Amino acid sequence: MGGSEFALTTVLGLLFWKKKLHRRFPAMGSYLALRVASAPILFTLLALYERQGGQKLFVSYFFTYWAVYIASAVLLFFICMEVFRSALASFPGLMKFGIVIFRWAVLASVIMTFSSISFSHRGILSIPEVAFGLMRSVSILELCLLGFLCLSMNALRLSARDMAFGIALGFGLMSANDFAQALRISYSTTLNSPLQFVYESVILVALGTWAVYCALPEPVRKAVVMPVSSTIYRWNEIASALGHTGTQVALQQPATSFFLTDVERVVEKVLSRNLKNSESES
């Protein structure tokens, strides 16, 4: 199944470059290139270690594996940002404002990751804890991004066949699969469990989903036409105005005069009632 994963990733990378999607999603292209380039190296080091053993081979495999793992986690943060930017391309105001919030969310998740690590191991054995913490944060971010796209597809006029949604769907499957795998490992650490084959199967399904999205023609995104009274249009205009200096607020004089007229009427009614009460008492 590991060989099938490598072969499918290679085919996916070729389709990705053939469709020139790496120009639209450069971080995704780097992620696929990293997976394709690192798999033969890791397979070779692991095979040599199983045959010959030795401390040097173990150290080489250890640092190579976790370097690729951490690099993948960092690339996934940028991929989420690319998908978010592509989904909101029709709403530049919301996209700029959302990216600022997105970056703060990434920073908060990284801070929470390092603050929640116990560092129970010392030396190089603390590297897996940091790597797992980063991957856990980005997995939560991927699930949140997929949920956001599913809930706002109609409002954003985003098609389910759009490549941005396909990337989010694949990573959402992988994230849910990783959390299920982490829960399983807490009870059983064996790699021969039938659930381990389910884990590998979900990875193949996610890669196959991306391959189908790359192979099929993507629908052309049309210009979004919104009525002026729509809520998302007003949000986009408000988000576009945020951050611009020198903005002047126009006060509507008719509304102000109407408000003052109402206040004067209320005051007159109160005064007339007080006068009537005083006259009746006298």
C-alpha cells in the first residue's frame, strides 16, 4: 500500500504540473514534490536499516523522516491559506480581512502547540513531540477550513468541482483519518491491526480524489453578481473600507432632523401633561 501511495502521488504530481495548477497553488505543488522526492529516500534508508542495522542508518532515517514531517506541516499551513484565498477570490474585501484573521489564528495555534507540549523527552527525542503538535494544529485548521467551505459554498458561489474545494476535501479526509489513527494508537501500537489498513486506504482515497479533480475539467468561475441589498455584498464593502485612512463618514441630515423633531414632540407632550396636572390640582 505504501508503494501504491507513492505511485498515486507521482501520477497526481504529474497531473498537477500538466494542468499548471502549481501556479495557482504553489504550496500544494511544493507539498506534492516533497512527498514524491522523500518517499524513495525514506524507503531506501528503512530497507538498509532493516538489513544492516547500525546507529548511523537509524539516525539518518530519524532526522530525514521528521524533517520531512515538519516541512509538510509548515507547507500545510500555507496550503490552507491558498485555498482560503482562492475560495474568496470573488470578494477581495473579505479575502484581505479574512487573511489577517487567518494569520492570527495560525499564530495562536502555533503558540498553543508549543505551550501544550510536555517535553517529557530530552534531546532529539523531543522532535517528534514538536512535529506531532504542529501537525495536530494544522489538522484542526484543515477541518475548520473544510467546514467553512461547506457552509458558505452557496454564498461564495463556489462549485463543488472547484479545485480549492477538492484540496480542502482531501486534507479534511486526511485530518479526520489522522485523529482516528491517533486515538487507535493510544490503545494499540501494533502496525498489523486491520485498522492500519483502513488508515492507509483513506490516504489512497484522498490522493485519488485529488487525481480526479486534476483530471476532470474544472468549471470556469464566473464573475459574481450580487444585489446591492445582499448581506455578503455589504460585508465585502465594510471589509474593503477597513484599514483605509482618511475615510469620511457622511451624516444624513434628514434623518437627524427627523430624530430631533421626534424629541421635540415628546418634550411638548410631557410639558402639556404636567401643565394639565398642575391645573387640575389647583
